[in-house]
Amino acid sequence: MYNKTFLQLDNYLTSLQVYWQFEAFHYSDYPWAETNIALSEFLDALSDLQLQHYQQYPDLLYAHIKGFINQLRPFDDALFMIKALPALESDAPFWLKAGIKGRKWSQISAFAQQVNSPYPIVEWCAGKGHLGRLICWQKQLAVTSVEWQQTLCDLGTAEAKKMQLPQTFQQTDVLTGEADNYINPACHAVALHACGDLHLHLIKQAKKNKPAQLSISPCCYHLTTQTIYQPCSLLGQTSALKINKQLLKLAVSKQVVSGKRQSDLSQQEVLWRLAFDELQKHALKTKNYCPLPSFPKALLSGQFETFVLWAMENKSLTFVVPNSLDIFLQQAKKRLKKVRCMELISQFFVRPLELWLVYDRALALQDSGYQVNIASFCDEQVTPRNLLIQAQLIAKIEGNNDD
Ligand SMILES: C[S@@+](CC[C@H](N)C(=O)[O-])C[C@H]1O[C@@H](n2cnc3c(N)ncnc32)[C@H](O)[C@@H]1O
């Protein structure tokens, strides 16, 4: 059912790879610097104010750059549209909502409204099991909540007990396969924001254990042990795209509005990281980017020199630090502008990439004999990871029980 859309997305992402398949920090110039000079010149000519404006309103940029990238589709192109499930009001009593923050409650109540089945529920990577508890109460279904952290299992168990609901917790690391047996043909597996490999394991397990229904809202595609993304559907496996872990982050990279102090700090952090990179390239006569791990933000309130010494120690680098580091900060400023311009362009591919990943998951379930539906289950403001894959087993596919 989704084959055609997946192929269209795949062609789109493949043919325009140069505009999104890069890690901006590793580049001192645009990856398309030589192949699309007009676009490069347009971006270089943007003032800081214009840059900020387009960062805030990226859709306004489309009209200016579509002439430079012929096949570029706008953010609201029909190919990227997903139907929204009707938002139904939850009639849950106040005591069931206690201790669940506003947006979390909106997420779980919207998700729970879409769970329609007669089967007992297995809640995959449940956290405190808020979703499971609501489904349990609302649909009067027994719920087994599988969660790795014992403390969350204990908290969830206490709540269920207090509310006298048939929800039980199983403390298990799903990646070891210990939870596989909970997935069986007489269950409905639900997974709200089980990261990367956690929901992939469930999809893989569905092929073997054939739960009657699945409802999965994927997130954090980059939290995986795969160095290069291995598509899970047969059609996905025919794709020429090679997407590494860093690039998977692009799929969840939509800018979130942060407070002024936080954005000032992160701007400075990026600048210092780039300035250190310029310095180490100069001192060590290398062209290789030097990534730094995360560090205490207090370092940003000190001097750049102190940051340099910390970075050298952290990366076990030895070189003589020049007396003046201004030149590296200047170079970093120029490079940061290029990085931001690269991000302006790659933002156009965030949604297509996430959809490509979600369609791949949906197609894998289709390969396993499921009828699949993809829709958004709540508003993007409630959670940007608002896509829901609903799958219902319709056929037993013979000889398809292997890995
Ligand atoms: C992003 S949270 C989602 C929790 C819950 N479904 C929700 O939406 O509120 C992911 C949960 O997966 C759990 N988790 C992480 N690794 C796991 C593993 N290997 N096995 C089982 N649960 C795991 C975490 O402890 C965390 O509670």
C-alpha cells in the first residue's frame, strides 16, 4: 500500500543527497560548493539578520531557493503529508491524570484513543506505564508493561495497585530477547516512543511471534547499534541510500524554540567547538574534524583559553597554544555561518527522511502479513514524534519465520 510513496521518497532523498547527507561541522565549505555555485553565492550573501529570519521561518526560504534546486519540494508538499487521526477527548477521571505532566498526558490520551482491540495489551518500554494504565482503565484490558528500569516498574506497580487496575510490570531488557515471549498472537503490542533499536526489535519480533495488532510511535532513530542503517523492509533493502547514525539524527533534528540564555550559550558552545577545531587543524596540520564530547556548561562562562586546555586534555592532544586565539575565533565565526546555512538547506529533508524511516518500518510489518496504517495521532506541538504505525495481522506468510 505504501510502496509507491516510499519509492517516491527514496528517489527524492537519493537524487538530492548532496543537500542533506553531510555533517555540517565536518565541512569548511558547502558540500555543493562546486556543483551549485549559484546556491552557494545566494547563501553567502545572506546577512546575519536574514539568516536568523529564515532559521525562524524556514518555509519562507523555499521561494528563494527553488530556482537553485530544481527538484526541491516545499515543506507542505503532498508527498510529505500524513493524515491526522481524529482527536478525541479523553474522559479520564482526575485521579488517573495525577502526576502526569500536561503534554505527556495529551500524548498518552491521544495515543490511547487509537488503541482499539479486544486483546490484552503488552506495553513495550513502558517507563512508569502511564499509557498502559490509561488503556487498562479506559478499555478494560489487562496490560503487561515491559520496562528495563526497576524503579519505574516499582512506581508503575504501586500506581496500578492503588487504582486497582490489572496492570503488571515486568522488569526486562527487551534487547536481550527476554521479553519476546510476551509478544504472541493473542496480544496487542503498543510502543510509545520506544527509542531506535527498542521499537525495531519489536517489529522484528512481530515477524516471528505475530501479535494480532501493533501500535508503534517511533522515536530516536539514531539510538541503534547499527553503524549504517539497515532497512527493515524488503523494499527498503533495495534502496541505494547509506545513512549513518549521525545522519539518522537529522530525522529528529527539527529546531525547538529555547530560552534566550540557552540559545546564547549553545551559539557560544558551537562557536568554541569550531574555533578549537580550527586551532587543532592549524597546530596539528590536519584536515580532520575533531569532535568534542559534551562538557559542563560552566566552562562556557570562563575564557576560551581554559576551554582549549580542557579540550586538549580531553582529546589527549599536545601542541603549543598560540598567545592569541582571536584568529581561530574569527575563522569559527565564518564557518559557523556556513554551518547554519547548510542547516537551512538540510532542514528541507528532515521530514522526508523521518517519513522514509517510518514507511520502512510500516513496509516491514506489511512484509510480515500486516495491514498497516500510518497517521499522526496528535498535534506536532504536543510532540514532534507524533507518527503512529497501526498494524493488524491479516495473513500468515508461509516460510517467513526466519530472521
Ligand atoms: C522514551 S522512554 C518512553 C517511555 C514511555 N513509553 C512513554 O512514552 O512515556 C523509553 C523507555 O524505554 C526504557 N528502556 C530503555 N532501554 C530499554 C531496554 N533495553 N529494555 C526495556 N526498556 C528499555 C527506558 O527506561 C524508558 O523508560
